[in-house]
Amino acid sequence: MDTDLVILGGGPAGLTAGMYAARARIPLIILERGQTGGQMAATATVDNYPGFTDPIFGAELAERMETQARKFGVTIQYGDVQSIERKTQGFTVSLESADPLQCQAIIIATGASPVKLGIPGELDLAGKGVSYCAVCDGPFFQGFDVAVVGGGDSAVEEAVYLTRFAGTVHIIHRRDDLRACKEIQEKALAEPRIVVHWSTIPVEIIGDGEVKGIRIRSVKTGQEETLSVGGVFFYVGLRPNSEPFRHLVETDSAGFVLTDQDMNCSNPGLFAAGDIRVKTLRQISTAIGDGAIAAYSAQHYLEKLPR
Ligand code: FAD
Ligand code: NAP
């Protein structure tokens, strides 16, 4: 065995699971394919993480969690997990460009990624004005008008963030009511540079090599309008990063993983934590709670294995 425990994903759930497992003296490796901190690291400011009375940058919170995990001896290896297979003893974790790892137990904390609508122009212009991350790309839109698609916490919160750079920020939302929590809504609706286009959907991103506009349609009247914008940010929900292990665990129809309250998956030795789970509230605070419980359950599972 290369190690006892492998944790897939170095977001808040994975880093917390790593910290708890390391403090229990379990040999472990966190595998992360992108940026440590996951979605949290790509969040502008976090207002609702207990203990921080002033907003903290998502990237700073991510760095603090990583530093704390490393302080307790957590090893983070960068690599994209391609698949997991069960062996007679334990599991094999295959990586895109590294040797496979053998381990006794796995905590799945691969989180979720932005949904792509796939409307004309969206994928062609991705990285050329179409973005899924305001924190990463917002500063490129200094002085431009931009559109944000969606009405959830992400869309509305990131629209407020984009007012730091952009001229007008157009929110394109398919209903007459925002899904975002009231506190976030109030901030956005009080911002004079945010214009909400109620009951509208995006139908095409216009541009040739760079975004020039977005065509939107009223879902009530069918009337279409083109807004002249230099950037379009999509926040239309999340899809689970569950491809490498979907064949091994029970999921819902969207691919989110089902666990019991101790984070056990349907297959012994596999645990899941954070946004990858079927759950009602996807937050940093709930991801870290899941991570702590998953590590505790993995510890008990490992202790019972014959040595
Ligand atoms: P993630 O953060 O998604 O981390 C999963 C990690 O797994 C990622 O780093 C990913 O690269 C890695 N991974 C995935 N697949 C693989 C693979 N195959 N191989 C290796 N690594 C892999 N929550 C709050 O509480 N407050 C906020 O203010 C807030 N703001 C948000 C703003 C935005 C724009 C968004 C999108 C989310 C926000 N959230 C906020 C939600 C919060 O960020 C998530 O609930 C939280 O990050 C989930 O943590 P996680 O560890 O489960 O998953
Ligand atoms: P979300 O809550 O699923 O919201 C997605 C939004 O996109 C909804 O407004 C939805 O409209 C819209 N939408 C979905 N499909 C669409 C389509 N085909 N065409 C047009 N619009 C479409 O996703 P999210 O905002 O990314 O949030 C994900 C999770 O992260 C949530 O649990 C959220 O609470 C959490 N989060 C928390 C914070 C925070 O605490 N500050 C910040 C960001 C995210 P409808 O409303 O009509 O369904």
C-alpha cells in the first residue's frame, strides 16, 4: 500500500478531512487537480464563515486552511484523478500523469463545477469574454459593461463584486424572484450599477474572437433584445465532479453522492464530504463539517481492518 487514506480534492472538505486524519496519525495523501481551496479559493469575499467578523477573501481562507493542514503533516499531491477501482484489498486510484496509488480507504471531496448552458457562442467564446469565475477574470473587464446569468447566491454575489471593475452589470435571470439569500439580494438591488433583467434567458453570446454582446429573450413575451457587453459570466448551478467513481457509489440522478450521516458511501471504505454529496446546503461551513466527520469515520474503518 502506498498510503492508508487518499482524499480526492483539496477544497474545504478535503483539507479539513486531511487535517483531522493527520491529527489521528493516519498516513494520507490529498490529490488535487487544480487550485487548493477549490471553489472557495475562487470566491471574492466570504461573509458568512463563523469567526471572521470582517469579510475574508476566499483565496486567503483557502491559504489558511492549506497551511493549517500542512502544519499537521498533510501531503498534497497535484494530479487529476481519472478512476478508482476496488481491489481485493483496498483501492487503486489512477491519475492522469502519475503512477497509480494503492490505499485502504478513500474520502471523496471532489466538489462541483459550474454548469455550462451550451447556448450558441458560449463555448466558442469561453476565455474570450465568457467566464465562469468573476474572481479570476473580473479585473479584465475594467470599464466594460458585463452580463451575469443566473439568480442564485453565486450570480448575485459575484455581480456585486463585478461592479468594482465593470460599468453596468446586467443580471439575466429566468424568473421574477431571485434565488439568492435576502442579504445578498439586498446588496445587489441597492447597487445602482446593477440592472436586473427579470424573466429573461440568454439565447446567444455574440462576438467573433471576443464577446461583443448577449442576446436575451423574455420568457413571458418572447421578445428579444441585444445587450452590448464585453463579458458574460455564467452562474447557472453546479454539476458534481463524480465521473471517476460513479460506478462504485450510489448517486442521485445528477451524480451527487449519497451518504449516511457519518459520510459512509454505499460501498465500504469509501466516504464522501462537501458539495459532492446529496445535501440541502452547499457552503464552506457545511463542507468542513462533512470533512471532519468523514475523517473520523475513515479512522474507525481503518482501525477495524486486519493488519
Ligand atoms: P470544492 O470547493 O468544489 O473543492 C473540490 C476540489 O476537488 C477542487 O479543488 C477540485 O479541483 C478538486 N477535484 C475535483 N475533481 C477532481 C479530480 N478528478 N482529481 C483531483 N481533484 C479533483 N460558500 C460559503 O459558505 N460562503 C460563500 O461566500 C460562498 N461563496 C461562493 C461563491 C461562488 C462563486 C461559488 C461557486 C461558491 C461559493 N460558496 C460559498 C460555496 C462553497 O465555495 C462550496 O460549498 C465549497 O467550496 C465546497 O467545498 P468542497 O471541498 O466540497 O468542494
Ligand atoms: P444555484 O443555487 O443552483 O443557482 C443557479 C441559478 O441559475 C438559479 O437562479 C437558476 O434559476 C439559474 N438557472 C439554472 N439553470 C438555468 C438555465 N438553464 N437557464 C437560466 N438560468 C438557469 O447555484 P449557485 O448560485 O452557483 O449556488 C450553488 C451553491 O453554492 C448553493 O448551495 C449556494 O448557496 C452556494 N453558494 C453560497 C454562497 C454564499 O453563501 N454567500 C455564495 C455562492 C454560492 P432558478 O432560480 O429559476 O432555479
